[in-house]
Amino acid sequence: MENIIEVRNLVKKFGDLTAVNIDSLKIRRGELFGLLGPNGSGKTTTVKLLTGQIRPTKGDAKVLGISILKDPIKIRELVGIIPEQENPPSFLTAEEYLYFVAKIRKLDNIRKKCEEWFKFLEFEDQRDVLCKDLSRGTRQKLMFAQAFIHEPTLAFIDEPLINLDPIIQRKVKDYLMEFVKKGGTIFFSTHVLEIAEEICTTIGIIDKGKIIYKGPIKELKKRRQHLEQFFIKLVKES
Ligand SMILES: Nc1ncnc2c1ncn2[C@@H]1O[C@H](COP(=O)(O)OP(=O)(O)O)[C@@H](O)[C@H]1O
Ligand SMILES: [Mg+2]
């Protein structure tokens, strides 16, 4: 199977702090990869590196076969991204923002595509509300829609399900599982273990910037090891 993401000796430092230091990481087509780790362990920094939003201090990675050093713009063009904390521009309505993203991404049938997302995530009634006045959950829905509207083959989603109500969470989880079944790939960062256990095909555990475990979720389940126990044990040992 084909490697969609390939990391080799990727380092990001902020002053004296080494936020990310990944020797090797490979993610294949069709994986729903969950990157798990405590607060401050380097998940968001890893997502930013792999989506070409920040430059590594050392090393390189290939995403969809493209070097993050050589062509970060191409990577951002191709992939879908739900950033951890960024908000859509306060001065646009939900609908204007989604149209804007669709325009930048040069999509056809923009009206229809936006319509489908408003319907799917059940926020048609919020389309004319300014982004700054949307609830956190609705803003999260909008960020989800903007990440997937161009039908990417790879999406990076950083803590995407917090703030969503259970009904929408269910829909989104099913969407993600279906997305990888159809050949897409997801890089999903979270510290919510239950979600990872439920939907991910593979998990990685990151601590102090280092990947201390990567393996299929099936392995854990076969060994009847609860992800929580496994996670705490590994992070304590590291
Ligand atoms: N721009 C930055 N400047 C300085 N330190 C940063 C910056 N971004 C992240 N860090 C630090 O890097 C570490 C990893 O952060 P982050 O990747 O956000 O962790 P996580 O997403 O796992 O919670 C933390 O110690 C954080 O404080
Ligand atoms: Mg984070």
C-alpha cells in the first residue's frame, strides 16, 4: 500500500524547547490515523508541520509525495485542514465564508456544494449569522465543511469533535469512517481516547514530541488492552 505521509527525522524547536522530534512515521492510504498525546506533547505542531504552515528546524516529510520544505503551498492546496483553534473571519457570515473558501479552491457548483454541507451538518438556519456570533459548535461545523468541501484525499483534523453535540458527532464520525473506506486518509489529533478507540484504524502516541507507539487499533483490541490503560502506562514510562 502507498504511503500518503512519510516523516523522517522531523524536528521543530521553539527556542530551547523541542516541540517535535519524530524519527519516522508512515501513514498509508485508507488509514484513519489518530495521534494521541497529553496536552503540550506536540500534536498541533506536528499537524502544522505536515500541512506546511510552519517550517521544520530540521528534517523533512513527504505528504502526498510532496516535500513540506519544497512545496508547502501545493500541500495546502490539496489537503483539508481543520486547525485546532482558528476561527473563520468574524466579518463574514457562515455562508459567505464557505463560499469564499470554495471560490479560493476554484470549485464548480459552489452553491450546491455549500447547500449540501449546511444540510448535512444541520446548520442551514445559521447561514446568515456572522461567524463571530456563531456558537462554538456551529463554528466547528463550518470548519469541518470548509475542510472537506473540495473533496480532498487527505485531511488533517486537530481536535475536531469537541463542542459538537452527540447527534452531529455521530454523523461526523460516520463520515470519517466512510471517507477512509472509500480510499481517503485522515490524520486525526485528539486527547479524547474514547473517540480514537471508536473510529481510528491506527493510533500513534506522542509524548514530549516523540512518537512512542504506532500500531493498528486491532492489535490493542486483540490484546484486550484498554486504550486508556495503555496510554497512561506508555506516557508514564516515557
Ligand atoms: N509558536 C510557539 N512558540 C513557542 N512554543 C510553542 C509554540 N507552539 C507550540 N509551542 C510549545 O510546543 C509544545 C507542543 O505544543 P503543541 O504542539 O501545541 O501541543 P499539543 O497540540 O499536543 O497540545 C508545547 O510545549 C507548546 O507550549
Ligand atoms: Mg493541540
